[in-house]
Amino acid sequence: MLPRRFREVWTWLDDRAGVSDYVVPLLTHVVPRDARWWYVFGSATLTAFLVQVVTGICLAMSYVPGGGEAYQSLKYITEQAPFGNVLRGMHYYGASAMVTLVVVHLVQVYLHASYKYPRELNWMTGVVLLFVVLGMAFTGQLLRWDANGVWSVVVAAEMAGRTPLVGPAIAHFTLGGDTVGGSTLSRFFVMHVFVLPGVIFAGVGLHLLLLFRHGVSEMPNPDQPVDPATYKAEYRERLRRTGVPFWPDAAWRDAVFSTVVVAVILGCAIFVGPPALTNPPDPGSIDANPMPDWYFWWYFAVLSLLPPRLETWVILGAPVLGFLALFCLPLISNKGHRAPSKRPWAVAVVIAAAAAFCVLTIYAYREPWSPDFAVQPLPASVVGGDQGPVADGARLVHRKGCLYCHNIDGHGGHRGPELSQIGKLLTRDDLIIRINNGGDNMPAFAGSITSDELQAIVDFLETRGR
Amino acid sequence: MSGHNQLLPTAPPEQERRRSFLSWLTRGLAGLIGLAVTVPGLGFVLAPVFQKPPRRWRPVGKRDAFPLGATVLVEFEDPSSEPWAGVTATTGAWLRRVSDDQFIAFSINCRHLGCPVRWIAAAELFMCPCHGGVYYKDGTVAAGPPPEPLKRYAVRVRGNEVEIEAGPVPLTTTN
């Protein structure tokens, strides 16, 4: 009795809503059978996005997007609210997962040249989504409204301020005024919670619509270069012979990989936890060492390593050029070979980009350009004693800040040259001239040390390497 | 779209004119609705861009509390603070008493990308933790990427009260 009643309700609903007409064909559309595990990254990105939506909605119920209260509400979420710590962790690792997966998805599509005819717009909508996801990552990072969040806003405004003519206007638009204040955080909150997610929903919809329109691309085959004149007919014919329905033949792999992704996000949230909050968001406090989240470290390193003359061009030009290059790629090359074996330059570009990313990320982690403010005085074992002029010099090398930038036997920063062997490399006169006059990115100390102090420092430096 | 149009019989000319008018009317009304929503919205959102930069004298302490020659961090209220800004309404400056009545104040914002510089007293240098900018004690660039000297705030002494003229966050622009 009941099953028949259910069936009647379903028949009515299906007839009026059109589930079988619209949704079932999408689910069971025919896809190539050879893709296997290569094609799981797009759906996993979408899964990560859904994790962000759910955890984000929950967090927004307690988070107060006000300059003054946000920090308190974050503390409450992290320390008191049931599941608050886990949710914050999931949102943080979900963001990392989303950025990672969207890039992996892009690299896979690029290596397989799936952006070629007729899927140019699939790629172009994907590139827009990539940049929106990066925008989400940046705005989300500073909703973690601690000292790091405040200074991230200042850095963003300063970067925008470099734009010719309209720079100050963009900077003040970003800050919501002339200074960091009550209106600043709510602007980023609106971007992160209303504007950019709206763009993502619309963009994902379009991206999927195009996927259904042009079908899932096959694995690249060196014997099947893309010819726009014949591609569609050949693709349809091959699919007719060897294709399988997406549901369930291909979908289960997406489900398995997405499960792994969610498990990793949840596991990290529970066992590692969200990033700790730093100091309160006080723009008058200098006790901050602003760093972006890990996926932007490479860019942070670029900003530190650039010659100042090029800086403004790179800060403003690189994102625009990067976007245009990616966005226009299928307009420049939309036919011919798809197989990586026939496209050595594409493989080289990916390897070079991955290598640059790794090197710059490690470099940013070490921050060799940043003074080591936490450096301790040199131990007696390095100095070679704790009495006499040499030991006095060693104490001055610490007190005068030399060690912030110069490293001696593993102690100190890396901004300037290492001084472990400096006694062998420079004469006493050279040392005195260099310390007094500075040069080559070193400040001149003539005005800030006495003659006795200078003599003691040089006494100590002369013993290095001897 | 064309599929729907084909269902319509060919219309007499006056009906075509009517349809043409109606389609323009609809577009025009849609545009008006758009303007009605976006004009006040844009005005609201862009207002901070056209604000006159606010300047306010803010007290930072008693004159005698600042030892001669020392450079100390002072915190004070932003010139444009909203009532709900809380802790974000504060900003800071490095204040130095150079003589009995004379003070100089440097903005804590590095001129490279705005990070907070620290005063290293023994070395008499300002150092930035972000990208390695270094300034001499007079605020001029000693090393690193900053293109300009540290910005100074105006300071005055009224009675025994030291006041700083708080202003916008200093921006390094290309203009």
C-alpha cells in the first residue's frame, strides 16, 4: 500500500518538476571510459567548496565582523563554542584543500590540453574561478582578525596604492576610509561571504553547464590531434562505441577521492587544529610579523627579492598578466596535439612553475631577508671565552643588532653576508670602513657607535675564521 | 529563443510597432530599476574614497614622561575612528624627545608595504620585519626595499601635554 502511494507521489513530483527529464540525463551522460583517476580533481574542488560553505555558514553564526569584536568572537569560537575549534580548523584546511585542488585540477587540464577546441570556455571560466578562489583565500585569511589580519589589510592597501592615478582611491576603498578602522573588516567580510561566493556559485554553474554541453574530454592520444573541423563528430562516434554513463561508472571514483579529501580536512582539523590567533588586531602595536598563509608565501618571497625599481610593476602587473596569459591560452592555441609527449614545452612550463613555487615557498619560510629579532647573545663556545676585549666585542655584535642580519656559526639572521670567516676575508681597516660607512644594503654605523665600541667589535670580528 | 518566435503568426505592422515599443519600454524600465538600486549603493560604498582625509590632534602623554633623546612607541586614536572600531581605532608612532620642547614622531608604517617597523635602540635603526627595510634614526632609508623615508607626524606641546596630529595611513604612491 505504502510503496504504491510513494510511487504515486514520486510520479506526480517527477512530472511537475521534471527530475527525470533534466537531472537524470545529466547524471548518466556518457563519458569516456579511459579517464579513470585523472579526472577526480574538479569534483574534489567542488566538494572542498561545499565543506567551506557549510563550515562558513556555521562560523558566521558566531563570528562578529566588527573591527572591535571580531577577535573576541574568534576566541569564543576557538576556545568555548562546542565544535568551534573543529569548524574553524575545517574551514582553514578546507581553504588549503580548495586552493591546492583547484591548482592541481588546472595543471591536469593544462597537461592534457583539455582546454582545446571546443572546450575553450570551460577553461576560461575555470581561470576566473581560480582567481576568485585565490580572492576567497586572501579575504578569508584576514577575517582571522588578529595582528596578522590587520597587517595583511595594510599590506593589501599599500599594494593597491601603488596603482598609477587611482591607487590612493583603491587603497581607501579597500580600507573603508583613510585608516584601518571599524569599516575595514566588514568590507572584507562582505567580499568573502556575499560577493565572491556568489561569483563562485554562478561560475561553477556555468563551468558545469559547459562540461555537459561539450562532454568530458578523453585522455589525450598522440594519434588524435584536435581538428576543429572533425572533432565533434569523431568525439561523438568514439563515445558512442566506448563511452560509459557517468553515474555510476565514473562517479564512484569522484566519490572515493572526495571522501579522502574530506577525511584529510577533518583529520587535520581534529588532530592539528586551526592556526592559533596571534595578538589582538591593534594597528598601533608593532609586535607583529605579518605573513600570509602558506599558499601565498611564494608571492611574499617574490616581493622581498625584487629589485625595488621593478617592484611596482610586478606587484601590479604580475597578477594581471598571469590572469590574461591563462585566460587567453585557449584563444592562442586551440587545436593540434593534446598528448604531453607531443607538447614538451607544456611539460617544461609545469615543471618550472612547480620548482619556482617550491623554492620560493621554502625561501619565504626561512625569510632570509627578515632581521632575526629573536637572536640570543653568542655563546662563549662560539666567541672563544667570556672575558676580555674579544668577548666585549661579541656582546656588542649582539647588542648593536649586527646579528639581526649577519650569521656567525649558526647564530643570527641571513640578510647580510655570514661573518663566521670574516677575519680571514677583510683586514682590520676594511672592517672599520665597512662598519662606519655601510654600503651594499648595509646601514652606516658611524653615527651610532663610539670609537671604543667599534674597536671592540673589530677585535672580535678579526678572530672569526682564525 | 528563435523557437518561440516561430510559433507566432506574422503580425500586422501596427502590432510590430507596438511590440517594438513594448520591448524598448521593458529595457528602459529595467535600466531605471538598475539605476535606482546602484546609484545610492555605489555612493554608499565609494564614499570613503571621496572623504577629506581627517586630521586630529591626539594626546599621547605628559611631556615630562618622555626622557630626552629616547625613542618610544606611543599609541593614540585614529583620526577617523568609528564608535564600533574598538581596538582597531588605535594607531602608533615612534616618538622622540629631541629637546626640552621639541619632539619628532615617525609613523610606524614601513614605506615599502606598510608593515610595522621596530626601533632598535642600541643600533639606532628602525627595522621592518616583513621584507627587511631599515631606516636610520632620522627616518631616512638605510637598507632594503623602502622607496621613501619614514613618514613624520606633526607634534606639538600644549602645556605639559604632547599631541600628535593623527592622519591617514601613509601610502607610497606612484603619482
